[in-house]
Amino acid sequence: MSDPATHAIEHHEPVTSTGIPSKKILMWAFLGSDCMFFGTLISTHLIYRKISATVGSTTVDIRNIFDIELTSFSTFILLASSLFMALAVSAIHKGNLKSTRWMLLGTIIFGSIFLACQVYEFTHFVTHEGHELTLSHYQDQDHVFGSTFYVLTGTHGTHVAIGVFWLLGWLVYSFTGKMSTADAMDIECCGLYWHFVDIVWIIIFPVVYLMEYAF
Amino acid sequence: MATESVKYVAPETETQLQNQVFPRPGQHTTGIIDWLTTIDHKKIGLMYGLAALFFLLVGGLEALLIRSQLWTHNLDVLNNRQYNQMFTMHGTTMVFLVIMPLSAAFFNFVMPLQIGARDVAFPRMNTLSLWCFIAGGITLNLSWFFTGGSPAIGWFGYAPLTDNRFAEVMNDMGPDFWVFSLQILGIASLLASFNFITTIINMRAPGMTMMRLPVFTWMTLVVSFLIILAFPAITIALAELMFDRTYGTNFYDFLEGGKPHLWQHLFWIFGHPEVYILILPAMGIVSEVIPTFSRKPLFGYGLIVFSGIIIGFMGFAVWSHHMFTTGMGIVATSAFSILTMLIAIPTGVKIFNWIGTMWGGRIRFETPMLFALGFITMFMIGGFTGIMHSSVPIDAQHQDSYFVVAHFHYVLIGGALFGLFSGFYFWLPKMTGRLMNEKIGKVVFTLMFIGFNVTFFPMHYLGMIGQPRRTHTYNLGHGFEAWNQIATVGAFILGIGIAIGVYQFVSSFFDKKLKPAGKNPWDARTLEWTLSSPVKEYNFARMPIIKSRDQAWENNYGPKEKHSEKEPVDDHGVHMPDRSWCPLVTGAGLLTLILGMLFHATKDLETGVVLERDYMIPIIGGIVFVIGIIMWAIEGPGGYHLFPKEDEE
């Protein structure tokens, strides 16, 4: 029998009852919970939108400040980042470290572009000449739109930012020389999170932005 | 034979130091550092339990002050604001700092043992959820010492009570403390629930199929799902309230377009599942205690499990019965009324199953069984009044009267707390290794049962003759005095009973004169009773292979083919994860962050206008939090190996 001390650092993946890694189940449970977080925020927005309409009223038309071209662009960028994320997961499963690194970098850059667009949008809205949208006012009138808009899209932006930092962590880790296919499952969890955040935006974009033009 | 068992006893290996980036307490850590850095689910469960018992005494003291104020008409033991603060803190403390963590204590201690696991799936996350709970308890109770004192908004925090323009005290900080402490308590509950779900789904011993899980474990799973789906609603509602109070958004500000009604919906979308979060663990405990003391298998196991799931599912569809008088319209109120009546069916199914279990059994009336029987009877009374409330016209009469107070204390004390006390008397011998004094246990039960009924039964009548709840006093001439005095006397009897009970629990850890419990003092049925008391840190020396639902019982009395087997010894020994400082660092960062947020704004003392914002302390807290998480990721689970002798479990 070899020296028992060497056993202490061996880590075999523990056998689980379902065969699914525990971290993945944790991530799915978290995403289920996160659905309810966004569900609550989106319902709040929809309820207040119906109660205090911004469309059809000449004094408070939110379309005055929306820049739908910019938001469509950033939506496209965010959705495209999901492709990079999927490719990164695929690359690490195959053990292709170089490709993983590039795909992680692509996801980070696209996520950052989305965040930059959001920062630009927020500053633009707050300072928009004559049509300032703040947390409590729109065009100098008390209004709820600013409250629900900033808190909802801001919460989503925070999720994206957390995702970007998480991916940055993996990117840094990939340079330590320790990254291997053993990390594939962890990166896959990160990917689950990233795709989920994208899917949420697929709901937010029509509900918050496009609907103002439709109804 | 002797040489064969020696073969497996290899020298214990110390934690591998060369692999570590940060100092980490080693395998043989003892004392305070062990308790601060432990990742052992049993120690975490104990800490949960002890902290919750402390808060039980605090919340009980608040209740006794309330009862003293109501002793007779126009008393001034508490003024109206202090009275409001008392019932707010009493409610918040009892719900979030007593019943939920007491349930979490049992989830932590018992559930991994029942499914044959060595720990929960994520031991360090489990520790973090404990520290978040402690941080939340500290934050809530710190509110007494700052501007405005503790919150005076009710445990439900209805808007616009939370709006400072209507507060009695300028720059009232109470609601802020309430908001932030509930947020961090929410984090604690969410983390713990993710952990329990993963553990139950993924860490079962071989042969432990889902339909062999003990009912208590099943209820842990259902409650965990309720928590992860219900807490987001209040987290967002509280976040919106925080933005309202801190940054001037208009979510609940009716002067500027917000709707206070929305708060009620969001609160009760969380609040009603919360009711089942409080009661289902107690139902799980009772489902373990009654078969044991009736010496019969649980009657209708499948139905009990299934009705527990149905209760959890339907719990999300009845929230608006808390809001019948807000004017939601006929369709909405009727729908919620019907669903509320329907939810009585699975609850009734459970009660009949417990009765069926006892039927024809050889019942032993020991303390856990007494509390379980108290649970069934008292919970039934609470359930009956609950069905009365589900009828909209009756509810309109009961609304905000003492009848409602009687109803929910019957389900939360007579139900949840009796169930949890039953659990304490049942499982404490497993935790301490000592049997408790049966006589004192029976005295505690008698005092609690009598005190509880004397306190809360008169409240049904007080409610019917019109005493409003949440009102700090009453005038002479309504006929309220006599029943209130009886209730106050009962409250003190109940308080004495609980205090003796808590003393008995805590002292049983230290009292060396108590008899040793042995492996299975109650002749109980589930897997945790095959282990020594107190349980060893590795739980199972060899993993059991489960053959039947009541494994401990089958091992003693069942046919040979139903006895559990053991997995062969692993040459690598039992892998134990290392203790870690990271959860404590992360939790401390979070506490600093919220305390910093509470005090970040300098306000004008006369107008309440924010003069200056200083984010220094929240940023420091945030940095500590992030550093904690990064350290957490880098250090990994770590670990060392133990080589227990074959029969040491």
C-alpha cells in the first residue's frame, strides 16, 4: 500500500444518486428561483405600465427617449454572446484549451459591449434634454415608469456583470495551467447561467421596449 | 478477526498543507475555531437550533409584554408606538428567527442521516447560510438602538406604513433594519434550500429510492422547493421598498403613482407559501414520531407524501385569501376562496393517516408522542378556523379581529412549535447521546398545553365580540377584560413551560448524570437510529445499502433479506472535507455591506432630506464579500481521510 498521505489529495468525482453532478442540480435550482425573481420584476413593470400608461398620452410618451436602434443592437450582441459561450463549453469538453480561451474572451467582450450600451442608455435617459427619465420622474412629472424600468433592467444588467466577472475568473484561471476537461462541468454551469440571463433579456426586450411601439 | 479489522485502520492523515493557498484549520481543530469554521452539518444544525431557541425566548418576552399591556383596559405598560414595535418584532422574530431556523436545524441535523449521506452536497455553503441567518438576527435586533427604535410596521410591513412621511418619528430607521435583515435572512434560507434539494436528489445511499425516503426528508424537499420559489417574491418586494426608502422610487408611493396594493400581493405571494414552509417540517416530524411510538409503520406513506406535495403546490395559489377585504372583485375572491377550501383536503388526508397509524398500535405516551398528539389536536382546531376564514363573507367579519390571532397561533404554536418540540424530545438524545428526563418533559408538555389553550382559546371569543387586533388598548365596557386577563395568565404559564423546555434542551448537553441514550432509545424506524449517539463526524463508517423504507426497524425485526448491507471498505478511507474560514469571511462581508448601507446617508434632522451619501463602508463590505468568494473558489473543498474501524458508527 502506498503512503496514505498521497491519497488525501486525490479527488475522484463522487458518485451521485442521479448520475448528474451536484453542481449542475444546484445551478438548475438557482435558475428556477431566479425565474421567480425576474417574474416578480416583470409583473411589477407590466402592472404599472397598465395602470399609468406612458403611450397615447402626449405629455408622457416614453418613446421620446427610447433609442430602439441602439437597444436592438445591444440585444443582438447579447444573443450572439451565447454562441461564444456554447462554443467555449464545447471546446473545454474536447480539451481544446486555446479555443476555450478565445471563446471565453469573446463572451466577455460581447457581454461588456452590452453593459456599455446599458450604461450609455441609462446616462442618456437621465440627462435627456426635456425628457429626463429618473427613478421617480419622467419629464418632471411623478411617474412609476422610471422606477420599474431602472430596477428591472438594472437587475438584469447586474446579472450580466456578475456573469462577466465569473467568466473573467475562468479566463484568468486558464492561464494558470491547471485548466483541464475536469473543469468542463464548472464551465458548463457558468454557461447555463449565461444562457439563462440571455433568455431573460429575450423577454425583457419585447416587454419593456418593443411593446411601447406596438400598443 | 482482530487482525482483519486492524487492516483497515491506517494512520490518520493530516490536511495536505503544500496544496493550500490560505491557512485553513486542520483536522484536529477544537474549541471556538472549530465552531467558527465547521462545515459539519450536525454542528451547523446545533448552532441553528441554539440560536433559534435564544430568539424564541426573546420573541416570547415580547409576547409577554404585549399580554401584560392587554391585562386590563387603558393600561400604559407600553405606549401605542412601543406596542406596535412589540408585535412587529414578535411576529418577525417568531417567523424568521425561530420557526424557520428551528426547522432548518432539524433539516441540517437529521436529513443527511436519514438518507445515508456523510454531509450535505455543499458543506461550506451550508455554513454560509448559518452565518447569514445569524447576521440577519443581529441586524433585526440592532434596530432597537437607533433612531425610531425597532420597526412599528407589523411583520407584513404594509405600504404606506413603511413610508417615512407617515412615521411617528423623524428619520425612522426601523423599517430599514427590517428590510435589510429580511433580505439577508432570505439569502440564508435560499442557500440552505438549494443545498437541501441537491442533497436529497443526489446524495442518497444506494437503494434509498425516492419512495423509501422518510417523510421528514420528503417534507424537507417540499419546503426547500417552496422556499426557492416563494422567497424571490419578497426579495424583490423588499428591494423595491429599499429603493423607495433609499433612492426615492415610486413603487409603493401612492402620492406619486405607486400602488400600496401591489405590496400586499407580492408580500402574500411569498407569505402564504411561507405558512406552509413553517408547518410542513412539523408535519414531517410528527410523521416520524407517531409510527415510532405506535409501533406500527406509517399508514398510507404514499398518500402522506403526495398530499404534502399537493399542499406545497396549492400553497402558491391561495395567497389572496389574506386580502379578501381589499376589494379584488367577485371572480378573484371566489377563486381564491374555493382553492383555500380545497387545500383542506390534503391536510385532512394527513390527519386521517396519522390517526390510521395510531389505530390498533401499541401507543407509548412518552414526551415526543405527547407533543405529536398535541400537534394533531391543536392543529386541527387551527385548521377548522382556517376553513371558516376561507369563506369570504365570514372572513370579512373576522378580518383584523382576535379571532384571526387565535387561528394562526393555533396553527403556529399548537401546530409548528408543538411539532418542533416533539422533534427536540425525539432527536436530542441522538445529538447529545443522553436521554432526557421524562418527568420534566411531561411537565413541560402539560404547562405548554394548558398555557397555550388558556391563552388562545379565549381569543376566539374576544374576536367574535369585536376586539380588534394590533390595537394597543381597549376601553371599559366592551366586556373584554375578563377574557384578556385569562389569556394573560395563560401566556405566562406557556412562557414558563417553554422556558423550562429550553433549559432542559440546553442542559441535556452538559448534564453528565443523564442516562446514555444508546443507538436507538425509542426503537425508532429510520436510518439515523442505526448510528451511535452522538453521531460520529463521518456519520457512516461504511455506506449502507438500503433494502426497505423503515430500515432501522427491519434490521432489528424484519426478515433477513430486508436487512441493510454495507458497502465494502474503501482503501482510501472516508473522505472528509476541510474546515474553512471562507463562509465566515463572506458572511462578515455581507453583514458589513448591509450595515454600511443602513448608515450610508447623512440626513437633515429636521426635513429628512439626504444631504450626503458615503459608500465607503458598503464598498469595504462588498470587497470583503468578494474576497471571501474568491478565496472560497481557490481553496476548493480540500479534505483529509479517516479510517474508522468497521463497527464504529
